[in-house]
Amino acid sequence: MKSVAIGIDIGGTNTAIGVVDREGNVLVKDTILTPGHGNITMFIDDMVGSIRQLINAVEKLNPAIEVLGIGIGAPNANYYTGTIEQAPNLSFKGVVPMVKLIEERLPEMKAIAITNDANAAAIGEMIYGGAKGMRDFVVYTLGTGVGSGVVVNGDLVYGHDGFAGECGHMTIVPGGRLCGCGGNGHLEAYCSAPGMKRTALELLAKYNAHNSPLASFSFNDLSSKFIFESAEKGDKVAQEVFELTGQWLGQGLAITAHHTSPEAIFLFGGPTAAGAYIFRPAIDSMEKHLLPSFKNKIKVLPSQLKPGDAAIVGASALVYKELEKKL
Amino acid sequence: MKSVAIGIDIGGTNTAIGVVDREGNVLVKDTILTPGHGNITMFIDDMVGSIRQLINAVEKLNPAIEVLGIGIGAPNANYYTGTIEQAPNLSFKGVVPMVKLIEERLPEMKAIAITNDANAAAIGEMIYGGAKGMRDFVVYTLGTGVGSGVVVNGDLVYGHDGFAGECGHMTIVPGGRLCGCGGNGHLEAYCSAPGMKRTALELLAKYNAHNSPLASFSFNDLSSKFIFESAEKGDKVAQEVFELTGQWLGQGLAITAHHTSPEAIFLFGGPTAAGAYIFRPAIDSMEKHLLPSFKNKIKVLPSQLKPGDAAIVGASALVYKELEKKL
């Protein structure tokens, strides 16, 4: 028998579902719409229909397959209660008992669990990725926002209420930029992809940099990908965007390191495609901000999860973590 | 049989040793000099002599007493290796295998463990104090420095190398005050007792405040206790010292909360004797810096360990934690 796990990534627009093998390969996958109408029963119907089709498809590929369970990544998901709570970008209001609703429809699953996408990325890194065998590490996910999953003694830190690991909302610049959460100066407002665009605009204004290729784009049309391409082509403004982003990020990495003294911090998400442009200033800044006894010990590494499927793969890893706990 | 544990607090000048009952009361205690000459064998001789005398004394009080083990709090102590490593304020250079040295002399002990004083305070809070029954909490120790102990899922976070929980060295003010560790803008440089004196001097200078009682003291003679007494008597400068200290502290508490989502954060140490003068601005500032989903959930509480004996009591609590792990 070959064991597989199902991973589900619930996003604001689409929900991706995939069957993942023990090595983290997606065997088959599907995408359904995340409904905008808030009707949870119809959404569960669609999801369960898709899961059944995927299981059929994978059993055709290999009849000796055993589906162990389902892991779900979703915004504002609470691992302890199995619920999604007041997610601002989903149409489901109040508290949705997601795990219970799926369990009722698929009682044959040995484990069903839910957590937020950054925590799922951390568990994915531990089960399939670069954190295999590590007991203490952290994953930062850089994208539209900045999320994080903190692993201590081989277990994800969920905290008292299930919502731990919000490193993106630590204050990096007191009284600084407005964050999407309503706070000020949070890491997310500087080191997310939109944060990099904000830095680009500040630098264009500071240097009156008409000659930068970034000056040809509106705020809305600019992308972190274009900033990277411009940096590679030698644009000084774009290069400084990465320098500053890395400096702020490193300040945050050092703060996280002082809390849990991890073996490694993994960076995941779009902006990390810039490689040394982001890693070098981030590592330099982290080292500068660390206590002497912490210096030159903590690895800062790119995530080993494949970008396209990482959300599904990460979510599916929850299944193995749950089964481990049931032993 | 009544069980007791021995707690040892190794400081730069003195080493305090006490026998502590299960309720956290110190039954008998002794103080020996921490040698300035770096001769570890002589120090262990003194320590073991003192321990034997204390056990004799406590057995005279109650012959039905069982000594379970020894817990040690010391600067730069590494729980994993049982060593003290390069402690700047101790005369013992290099790596001192403290646990092994005591085990050799007192093999009858069921558990001997060492950690730094802030971690010992956290375990003390869990075994004897206000954190009984809590699984997720943090202790900040405010004194000459700012230390912290982070508890997740009922266990202290030691991290990859044994040195986790250095919340005092998170950057609070980028490019800010020089910290004792050589870094800049760390929480410790603002919220320790010396940090409060630095704030007082800045405010005296800012307001040219000749009439403040704080203006009569040199930097070296000023104390955080006198700042508190002056605040109570209505001095505006002293009151603003507490406002600012609380604001910086609350910024740090929020950052810690975002990492591990604790049920409570306990504050321990001299400056906390100021009660509402420090707690109110710290709580207000923490709430201001928290994500909406974290607000109005996290308790900020005074430590329930008695100030005079807390270091001994906290260290002794390590013994119960060790025995729990051996079950």
C-alpha cells in the first residue's frame, strides 16, 4: 500500500485540492471556486465532490493507495477548534466548524485538521521540505502579507487560543507605515510584496528618480517581480528596495530568533525568488541585530516546497502530524 | 515523607542556596561567596558543604523529609549541556560542566538541572506561582537587565542550542540606545532599572527640569526606586519615566504575544513594585500594538513569587520539571 494525504488550500477566490504522496509530490489536483455567497453547505458539497473524484482518479493510477486524511489551510483557521473564525477575505461569517462538516461527510478519514496557511507551510517544510529532522525552526511566508509558523520541540506553536505565530505583525518601525490590520510599523507593511512597492515609491520620491524603470508604473501596476527584474538590470532604486526590505526583515528575524533560538528560519513566497537580493541583506541585518551568543548559528534558508503546489502540499502535511499525535 | 527541592542562585558576587518545600516556601537558606578567582573546585567544595549543612538543618526540623534534587539558576547557563558558558559576570572562564561537577559529589540526588535565572523564574511561576495550570505563558524579569522565560505547551522553550527566551534583546527602537550587549535600541536598554534612569536623564534634559527631585541626583546615584517614590509624590518627570517605560515594554509584550499567543505574561523584578505606574501604560501599549484577534485576551500579571527568595525558589522548581520528564 502507498499512503497519500489530501491537502486543501482555501483562498479568497479559489480553493485548491490535491492528493499528495509521502514525498510531497502532488499526484492529482483540482480547483473549485470559494463561493462569494457564504453558503457553507454548497461549498462543502463541492469540496467533497471534488475530493471523491480525486480519490477515484488516484486509485485508477494505483489501486494500492490508501488515503490517510485531509489537511486544510485557510485564513483565520483555528487548529484547536477545527474552525474558521471571522476571516476577512472569505464570505463565511461567524465561526465555521470546517473540520466537523467534512468529518460528517467523509467519516472514513483517519485524520482531518485545519490551520492557517503559514502554519501549514511550516508543517509542510517539516514533513516534506528542508526542515526534515529539525526540532526548532521557523517559516516566514512573504506574499500579499507576511505570515509565519513557529516550530518548537518538533511541534507547531499554536499558543493559548490557536492563533500564535503572527510574526508579520511585530512592530519594526515605531509609529511607521499603516498595516492592513490597522496597526503601525508592522513587519508586513515593509516586507510583504505590497510593502516592497511602498518602499519603491518612497525611494522614487526621495531621489526624484525619473530615470528609474520603476518610475514608469503606477502604484497599482508596479509589482515586486518587476522590482526584482529592474534590480537585476542594475537599477539603483530597485536594488535599494531589496536592501531596505532585507534590513527590515533581518530585524524581525533576529527578534524571532531571540524568542525561540531556532536551528533555521525558512523564507517562503514570491519575493524570495529574488535570491541573494533579499537573502544577503536579510542575513546581514539579522546578524547585526543578534546577541553575540546567537551570532553565526542560525541558518536562513529558502523553502524547499515547490512554489506552485506549496499551499496544497503544506496543508496535506498536517495529516502526518495528526497521525503522529494519535500514536 | 515531605518532599523538598534545593534551589541555587549563582550571582556575580554571592551564591544563594535554599531548601524549598512543595508550596514554594524557603525552609532554610545560606549564602556563600561566588569566588572571583575562577577556581571551580573550591567553589563546588563550598557549595556542597553548604548543601550538606542545609540538609542536616532541615532534617532536624522534620526527620521525614526527602530531598528530591537540585535546581540551579545562573547567567549563561545551558540547560541541554548542564554547563555555564562564558558568563561575562562570573570568574569561571570557558565552559564549566556545573551539573556534572555537582552530580559527582551528590550522586544521591534524583535530578540536577541548570538554566538561566529568567528561565528559572518562569518554571518557578509554573510550579509555585501564578502560572499554576497554565500551558502557555511568558515571564519577563525586569532588573539590571531584562530577561525572559517562554513556556509553550507546558514546557520551557530552550530552542536549538539552549539559549532561547532573550526577549530583552529585541530591537524596540531601531538605531536607539546602546545596549549592554553591544546592540542598539534593545528593550533592555529602555525597560531595565538602568534603562529607567537613562529615560529620567533624557527627560530632565528635554524639559530643563531643575525643580524635579530627580535633578538633585547624579546618574550614578539615581535609582529606579527613587523615580517611583517621586512619581508617587506627583513629580511629572518621574511619572513620564513610567509612562515611557510602559510604552516600550508594551511594544515588546505585543511582539512576544504575536509569537506564542500566551494566556498571560508575568512581570517580575524591582520596577514592577511600582504597580499601576508600570502595568497600566504597559498594558495600554501592548493592546495598542496587538492584532485585533489578540486584543483583550492576554493577561499581564505581577509575578506571584516572593521578591527576596524568588531566585532560589525559581531554581528549585527545575527539580519538579525534571522529575516530571523522567516519568
